[in-house]
Amino acid sequence: MSTPVRSPEPPPPTPHAPGIHLHLSTGAAIILSVAFLALVGLIVRSGLPGAAPTPTAAARPEASSNPGTPASAPPERSAPLPRGRPGPWGDLEYYRILLERPDEFLTTGFSSVLPTRWFFEGRSAEDLAALFEACNLPDVQKRRLLDRNRWQITAEGITLEPGSDLILEMHSAARKQIYSVLANSPANYFHHSPSLLHLGTPDDWFKESGLRPETEALIKKLIYRSDNSLVFADLPEVYAACSSPEERRRLIKTLSRNDTLIIKLMISETSDTEALVDYWSTVGRAKDIRPLLESLARVPGGASIDIAHLLPPLARRLLYTFPYPTDGRALADRNCFWTALNFFNEEPNENLRDAKATETTIQQDYFPIQDDPVFGDVILLLDSREAVIHASVFIADDKVFTKNGRDFTEPWKITSVTEMLSEYSWNEPVRPVVYRLKRP
């Protein structure tokens, strides 16, 4: 899960998206509480094979992201790949890759970078002074931030221009304290939607990026940690320091990297193919799945298949791809809800671009479950206001199929439940609930 890198010239402030509010009975709320505990148990029991850094697709020719790659026998390799925990989904192994934004979706033609301004929405002068006093800043930085002559105080909040030198020299703890407040307002474009790096270290993320060492070092200096994420919110400062259009292009490409997984199902003559067919062929797809899995079980020594071949047609077409940008709404709202609720549809129901239609579909066609999720179940994330802010589809182990937001810079991908939670809880708590499609 990386949040898209934004242009160095932010758009006008926009209000928070209202989210989808599900109206639940008391009984449903109890079921969802139990479902939440079950999901947490699933995460705890998982071996989390995706947690350790693994080679990118470029480093392994066999780790192709093309869903049309034919099934083949396991290739020879010097080290074993991360394996999934045992379950009804079969024996899985994982290839971690980093998807970069397509070249067609990049621009480096900005002539200037506006000075960064911080907007503290809904904060009083006393609130802001207390925040800066608590940050343990050097005296020269504290005096600048506490200088009320530099503040623009309005009924909506307080705006100030800290200066690039202060931003570049501020220590990590103060950065986290201040930016966690700025992140609450969409007016602070880069703080509200920062780049989130989920690999173990920045070195894993910047591997083979092509950035100059000076640029890479500056980014690492400005990164701070929030729970399971490495957060970078100072793109304008680094962008301004880039010495060429090519360096700026590599900067945006690198920060746009989306951490995702290719999953292989391993099958041998000892595999219980009927159990695998039962797990992967929900909604009447056994006739398509059974011949394929049975044929793989007859390969001498076993074989593997990309699970993209086992996904329903629409999800298979979308996986690892980016939507086309559009000036209208035809594709603009193909977000996580559209993605999750269209999972089993051969052709998408475009009505699901509408929030009201999404809420109605969940209420009418799905029900909350208490058991562990299985292939095709929908995991919804609720914020502190009980608004549904994200939806994904459970695949296997602790992995989900999802798309982050509606932006054309975000691909359809597979990620872990753990990383999905950290993507949406980096600055506020969320809780997952699980829904299952009603079937005849």
C-alpha cells in the first residue's frame, strides 16, 4: 500500500470524504465485534511471510506480473521463497514486487515549488503553542514557530510558513508530532496523503531507484516512523533540491512504488485437488478451476500456478494494472468499494461508483460473519466515527485484493491484511469487519 505521490503544487483544500455509514442492529454489531476478534486472530496466527524483504520482479525473471503467464514447474533458485501458512487455500509462496507509476502518468514540468505552509485546522493559538512547546525543538526553531507575527489566524485555524531550512533540519520526533496534527486536514496536501513505505527499511524501498545518493539521503533524513509505516511528507523540499528533470522523474517514480505480491499455488500429486477446487471455485466456477488444478497435479515433480489464474475474470484483468486517467467521472470513482463489490462480476456494475449504491449493496447482498474469512469475503475498515473508509477482498492466508482510493496513480494489487491496516491506521485507529456474499 503506497499513497500516490502528489504534484508539488497542491490543489485547493477539499473537505473530508464522508465515508459510507452502515446502519447496524445491536445483533449485527455484536457479530462484527466477534468477526473483528477472529480477523485479529487470523493475523496473529499468520506467519506473515510478506514481512521479510524479498527480491523484486526485476531481480527474478520468473516473478512476472503478467497474469497470462502459463503455469510451469517451479524454477531453480538459490534460496527458498517466503511460504504461506497452511490452510484450505493450499501451499502458497510469495514474490514481492514494487510497481511504479507508468511513465504516461508522470510530469516533471513544474517551473517552481510553492513555499510549504502548515495549516492547523480548528486549533487555537494556545493549542498551537502547547504543541510546539512539547516538541523538544532547538531554541532557534522553537522561537520561529512560536513567533505569532508569522501566524495567520482565522476562524478556521492557523496558517504559518515554517521555512525550508527548519523543515529540513527538524528532528524525527518533532516531525511526527507536528505532522500527525497536520495530517488531519486535507489542506495540508502532502501531510494528509503522504508516501507510505511498508518495507523493512528505506534501503529496501530505494533499491535500484536510479536516484542520486544525495537525493536518497535527503529523503531518508525526512522520513519518520508511524506504527508499521515509514512516512514521507516533504516532497516539495526534496523536489526543489533535485538538480535535473530526470532526477525529479526518478524521484516521483520511486516514491510512487506500490508494494504488492505475486502468489504462486504449489501443487503436486499429493495435493488434495478437490479441497483446492472447493476453496478457489466459489460462485459456480468449479468447471473452470477443476480441470486446471487436476492437470497440474499430474505434472511429474509438481507444478505451480499464479493465483491470478484462479481469480474471477474482472479481478484477473485488473490485477497489477493502473486505471486510465479521466477528466470525467466514468473511471474516477472506480475505487476500493467498486473493486470489492464487483469482485465476482464478469462485467462491472458501474452503479457501484455511487456511495449510496455501495451502501445498499452491502446491506442487501452481504452479511457479517463470525468465522475466519475465506476467498471472496469482503473486509471493511471502519474509522473512529464508524464510517466505512476502505474495502478489500480476502484471497488466502492473510492476503487481500484491493485498490487504494480512486486515483489513477493507484493500481489494483494484492497485499497483506497487516499492511492494509497500517496503510489506513498510520494516523488514526481503524478496525476491520468481515462480510460475506449471500449465495442462493
